[in-house]
Amino acid sequence: MQKKRVFLTRTLHNFALNELKKKYQIEIHSGEIPIPKTKLLKKIQNVEGLICFPYDKIDKEMIDAAKNLKVISTFSVGYDHIDTQYAIKKKIRVGYTPEVLTDATADLAFSLILDILRRVSEGDRTIREGKWRQIYGAYDYVGIDLQGKTLGILGLGRIGSTLAKRAKAFDMKIIYHNRKSISKNKEKSLGVKYVTLDKLITQSDIISIHVPHTKETDQLFDMKIFRKMRKTAYLINTARGKIINEKDLAVALKKKIIAGAALDVYENEPIGKKHPLTKIQNIVLVPHIGSSTKETRAKMAKITIKNLELGINGKKPIYSVGY
Ligand code: NAP
């Protein structure tokens, strides 16, 4: 019997590729990343399984071209790059990788909070640029304490609640906003308080974004919201870039409408050194590394291939969108 065909838009760990090769006829895209749309449109026509990444846009046109496709398995927890409703309508399973990357992403969010408040990256730039002149003065290179500050978590799901545990250990006050509050017991054990979105925006010293990118959250953080935030407040985003209007953020930072920001994700990735945000001092920029630890990425690969295997055989992936 002929092996089922699987296309990967990028390579994965060797252990995962070896597993896949045992069962399927696999092809891996090499060259330009993300894979050009025309190439993916051609490749997707003939395969039963697709392994993709957050930059690969799997829209209606792509799904219509995929005449034999049984499963889309994405190497990410976010699936805003896939038209999941249309895939489900076409009886194509969609697998994704939550939970295993929760700790790593919460760690990064917390490290960005520490970095921007204590000016770690800025200090590094100061030394590298040969600009360290005064030492130990009353006002030299002062940052901000975390203790006692109010952290506002937008999206207290897996990553948001894990961040709350870290913040609690640093004696921060934690408020959060979801569309629906979590149970009173869970609130108590995490030490968090539910507030409206407006209160979260106006009362937080630091806002950390952990909602998915959806129609509702698209460009949510714009000038209107920046003007409502405290002048002394910081914005952290490890969720998705399109939740923030970057042009407005650049203005808000330059005009000191808010105190600073730290970002892992951007409206269009990757960004280069000419990007307007790179010209601003009170911002920390890292290249979408939320889930990027050796251990986490290996766990994600394991789930990605398991999801693929289940879906290609008409079964529900371990982590499945929809059915
Ligand atoms: P999750 O467990 O589903 O949590 C999302 C939370 O957001 C839920 O508590 C949800 O609560 C809330 N929410 C959803 N829509 C909302 C809205 N319109 N307004 C207010 N709250 C809303 O997801 P997760 O695993 O924590 O991941 C969160 C996001 O992080 C992912 O979608 C992904 O895009 C991003 N991420 C990025 C990286 C990275 O590398 N930087 C890594 C992992 C994840 P309600 O349903 O009650 O509203």
C-alpha cells in the first residue's frame, strides 16, 4: 500500500522527521521562509497531511486547493493563521500545541517585565555603544521596582495564569480581564482580581497581553487605549503582534504617553533594523522567542507529529480545534 503523503513547510527535529519517515512519504520545503504562497498552493494539492508554522497563511484558497488533505498540524498554540472554520467545514482536522509551551512563554513575558522595568537591554546597549559615563549616582540608570506594582493581565488563560504565579512571587498586585471571569477558587489560589477592560487599562502599572489574535482583539491597543493608560505604565506583548497598532505605539512611546513597552511579536514578522520601533529607546524587542526553549520546542514537535498522525487517520488530534 502506498504511504500517505505529508508536506512540511519547514523542517522539524530529526527525531520527529525519522518518526514521520517510517509511516509517510514526506517532503520538506527548503529555501525562502515562509514558503511562497504559489509553491504551497501547488504542494498542498497532493498531500493528506500538512505540518505548518505560524507564518504560513492557510486561508480558504489554500484549503480549496487541498483536495486530499485530512489534517493541518501547526507547530504553535496560536492558530490565527489558519481559517479553522473553513477547514472544519471541509472536514479537515486542525491540530495545535497548547500547554507544553505555557511555562516557556510565561517565563519570557516575565523576563520582559524585568528587562524593561530594570532597563537591562538598555544598559547592555549603553555599554556596547560606549556611553557608560557616570557611575552610581542618585539618578543614574534608575529603573522601577516590581514589588507592589499592579500587573494587569489581559487574557488569564494558560499563559496568563502561569505569569500570575511568577508575579505573585515578586509581591505584585494582579488584576485581570477575560470575557468571562474564572472561578472564585481559582482567583483565590492565583491571588488575582477580575476587573473590566477599562479598569485594567487605567489601573495597571504593567499590562501583559495574553489573548489570542481574533477579530475582537485585532488592533485593540491603539492611541485611544494608550491615552487611557497611566503615563508611567508599561506594555508587554508576547501574544500576537496584530493586537497592537504599532504606529500608534511608536507615537505613544516617543511622546511619553506611556513609559515603555517590551515586545516579542509584531504586526509583520520578521522586522528589520529599519523598523520605526528600533529607533526608540524605551522599548525592548525580541524576535518571537516565546516558546523557544530547547525542551519546549522538542515537546511541540512531538505533539505536532502525534496530532498529524491522528488527524491523517481520521481521528481527533490530541489538541484539536473544533472537532
Ligand atoms: P488560552 O489558554 O486560550 O488563553 C487565552 C485567554 O484569553 C483566555 O483566558 C480567554 O478567556 C481570554 N480571551 C480570549 N479572547 C478574549 C477577548 N476578546 N477579550 C478578553 N479576553 C479574551 O491561550 P494561551 O495558551 O494562554 O495562549 C495565548 C496566546 O499566546 C495564543 O493565542 C498565542 O497567540 C500566544 N502565544 C505566543 C507565543 C510566542 O511565541 N510569543 C507562544 C505561545 C502562545 P475568555 O475566553 O474567558 O475570554
